[in-house]
Amino acid sequence: MIVRWSIVTTGLIALFWAIWYLVAGKVPIVTSIKVSLDWTCILPFGLSRWWDILIGPIWSIIGILLLNSQTLKEDEDLFVGLLFGLGFGLVFGLGFGLVVGLAVGLIVSMIVSMGISLIFFFKWMASTNFWIKIWNWLLAK
């Protein structure tokens, strides 16, 4: 039952944002979350609403487990473990993915740009004009 509702939730959310994209031309990006009337949490980076497709099934599982009181009585440890596991997995997964993605992207881009610049530098040094200018500079009186 949980798997079916997760698939339905994923499909409905994906369909909604796909139609939104086709009508509006872009999907909104969330940069702040209003927690209460006085408190607004400003995010350090924008989150696309496409993430709703992944987060929707998590909320549907939590809702099904909350509404099914028999499951809560029989499997309370499973429910608590599921909630903490999903919360920790979501926070840790997004944080770890963001940090590792940024770090790997930065390192790879630095290596590629350094390699390309060295290729052009050696190509420039191998040109005959460079060595003629150096020879003329050395012979200058």
C-alpha cells in the first residue's frame, strides 16, 4: 500500500510540475521558507520545485503511517526509525551531495582549466616567433 501511494504521489507531482513548465516556461525556485508570521528562513541557495517529486513520496509515507493507527501500535519502533531515517537521510544526503558535488566540480574544473592553459602555453612557446624574439633579445646590445 505504501509503495502504491508513493508511486501515485510521485506521478501526480511530476505531472503537475510538467504542466506548469509547459504553461509558464519555467518551474519556480524557492529561496526562502516562511516558518511563522515573524520568522522567514532564507536559504543559502535556491531549490527548484522539481525536488517536490522526490520529497512527495516521503510525505505520503509519513501520512499513511500516521493515519494507520494499527501500524503505529504494532510497529512504533519501525515508525520512529523510519521518521528519523528519512529525516537524517534527507538532510545528510542533500548536505553531503551538495558539498561533495561542489568540491569535485571545483577540483575537476581547476584541473581541466590548468591543463588547457598549459597546452596553449606550450603551444605558444613552441612557436617560432617566441624563440626569435628571445634570440633577438639576447643579442641586443
